[in-house]
Amino acid sequence: MLTVTQKEFWFVTGSQHLYGEDVINVVREDSEEIVKGLNDSGKLAYPIRFKEVVKTADEIKNVMKEANYRDEVAGVITWMHTFSPSKMWIPGLKLLQKPLLHLATQYKREIPWDTIDMDYMNTHQSAHGDREHGFITARLKKNNKVVVGHWGSERVQEDVSAWMTSAVGYIESQNIRVARFGDNMRNVAVTEGDKVEAAIQFGWTIDYFGIGDLVAEIKEVTAEEVAAAYEDLEKVADLEVGDNTPEYFKGQVEEQLKIEIALRRFLEKGNYTAFTTNFEDLHGMKQLPGLAVQRLNAEGYGFAGEGDWKTAALDRLMKVMANNDRTGFMEDYTYHLVEGQEVILGSHMLEVDPTLAATRPKVVVQPLGIGDREDPARYVFDGVGGEAVVVSMLDLGTHYRLIINAVEAIKPDVPAPKLPVARVMWEPKPNFHDGVKAWIEAGGGHHTVISLALTVDQIIDWAKMVDLEYIVIQ
């Protein structure tokens, strides 16, 4: 389900007619070689296409207008080979609605001291042109990314690639559609939000549906469809009957598979990419969706519980950026406060994302103390370890805020035989005490998205693209 249409980035080189046609030809040849080198490096997440050398305001404006309406173009990369007077960039940059990266590089890595003359200086004056270009992007408040260094450097290539991921996230954010089954959990503040402002600022569509709409779809699921899903489940997880009878266990699992099939069908019909559920809105349901949600998470659907549509949309966004790698909805649940070993245990009632699993998931059926429904089936596993980022979206009434915390995810090494849900553990940076304090002081919510595939800088890049206030804790 997680499919992103083919994207590319345009490389636009700045120059001017002052230097003559021979210089322009050199600028074009050098630009084409840089683009080929970047594409051949194997470091880029998406391909770059050399567009042209722009020398006038009209040329710049026409390129930017074309980039806006070409769906395959996810962003524009600019480079100043020579000096390119920035006032002629104003009309085009004002029109540009796609992410912008300023690559502050030069064609040659070294200064050729034995042969350098004024002809060389006029042709290879990227340092001069980059500062002029940097001024106008700052003056226009373009919130663009600047990457500095020789284009052949691995660090530069990796920085460009990381920005590409954020830029595609910006483009795909416009396509996020969240289906809300039921409303927000009653009396909870942090899950509320301004849907109109979310549509304006982030491009998100948030639609409400009564739980009866999903129940009607569940009734249409056939036994043959459930049997096929059960067979697939046996291939990817261990089914642990536990204290249940085999018949009861299988029946509860099949109910979750019916919900999964119905949810997927409903979401596909409406072109929805994320959804929410709420344990207070279950009329007509036999179980709270658990395993059903997790299996859809594995396909790339965004999700959050208790009607938290902001986090569901954020989950989908980060899944797109991470290519659905080790990224999912999370909730701070409880602390381990032994001195020098402080960590956060994250989990949820049922719906912990299996892309975060370090161990093969097992399917269990156990009671759930909320929702007043039958015992639901769910995946149980231990989460992966490594450098990670935890992100929360808040509506403060006057504006949205993103809180970004660099963390160290920790693979659990202590068994929890009675814990009937998956678990993910992490230590906030810079340390537990300062990290948790800063999170709470900033208003950070208990619902988050955690990713071991994305970095703080990639989240910041996206936040800048949508002009979103952010606070970084690291």
C-alpha cells in the first residue's frame, strides 16, 4: 500500500550572459557532469535531472513555473557556477511552491594554483555566486536547505539524499487522508486539533465516519477471505494459543482478520492513507481493532489511537519518508527509574507497529481491560534498538508545534512474560531527566511517532518546508 509515485529533482544552475557563450557552455558541461556524478554515486534516494543553465529572470521564472505543475518533480536544487545576480531570481523564487535546496559547491575540488587566472576566476566563482543566492533566499524567507561542500564528497551526497526524503514527505503530505472511526477520546485535550488549519498548512484531509460504517463493511467479508488471511498470518508470525482453547483462539484471530480486511477495503475505497479508532466508539464491534491495525501498519498505513488524527497523519508522513522502515505510532507508558538505568517503556493497548519489531511477532489472545468487548488478538514482540527520533504534533490554539527528541532505542533484555502487548524502550537525549523535563515543558503529548530510520535533521527539514514551529531536544 505504501507506494510513492516516481519522483525526481531538477538541477538548475545559475549564471548570466556577462561572461559570453563560451563560459556558458563550460557551465552547462560542468553541471551535467556534476549531475551524472551525483546520480552515479549510489547515495541518492531519488534521481536528479539537469534542467538548464538559467541566465535571465524569464528563464528562471519559466523553470520554476514548470516545476510547480510537474507532479514528478519533488524539488529544485540550485547551484551558482558563476555569479548570478539575485534580483533576477526574485520572480521565479516567489512562484516556486516545491522544496528548494541550495547546493553550495564548485566544479573543481582544488584551486589550480599553477594556472589560475582571471578567466578561471570568472568561470569558477561559486563562492561569489552562492553568497548572492543565499542572500535572496533569506530575504524571501524561502526556508530552503543549504548543503555545503564538494559535490563528490560522500557527506554532501548523503546530506542531499536526506533532504530529498524530507522533500518527498512534503509532497506526499498533500495526499494524506485520515479516516476517523468515531471521535476523539472524551475529555482528552492533546488529541484535539484544528482540521482546517491542518489542511491549509500540511495538506491533510481529515474525515469522520461513524463506527457503523466500518461494521457494515465487516459484514461483507467472506469466510474465504478470512481463511486466506489466516494462512498468510501463519507465515509471518507464531500463533500462541496459550490458555485459550484452539477453537476460541482461532475464532478471535479470525475476527481481527475480518476487521483488517474490512478496514483495508474501506480505506482503499476512500483513498485514505491513515486512520484512527477509539475504544469508546465500538458499537456493533466484537473487538477493539488490534492485530488488524498492526497488519495494516506493516503495509504502510498511518494510525493513532483514541481518535488522534494528528498523530495518525504524522505517522503516515514519517512512514512515507522512511519507506515504512522501523517507524510507527507510539505512546509513552511507564518509566524505569533505577538510578543510572532510566528509560521509557513505550507501548499501546494493542496497536504497536510491527515495523519496529526486533523479534518475530507472536499472536496472542488475552483480555483487554478497556472497551468492554471480547478478548482481542494482537502481535506481541520486542522493539529494535539504535539511534532514533521521537516526534509529537501539538495544536496550541494559535499555531501548531512539532516536538522532536533524539533518543536511543533499547532492545529489551529482560523478559516480561505477563505483558500482553509489544514493547519499545528508549532513553531520551541528552539524558532521561533533562529530556523528559524539556518534553513536558514544551507541551509534548503522550502520543508520538518513533523512527529508527529518520534523523532529527530530516524532521526539521520537513518542518521548515511547511513553516511549522519546532522544538528540538537532543
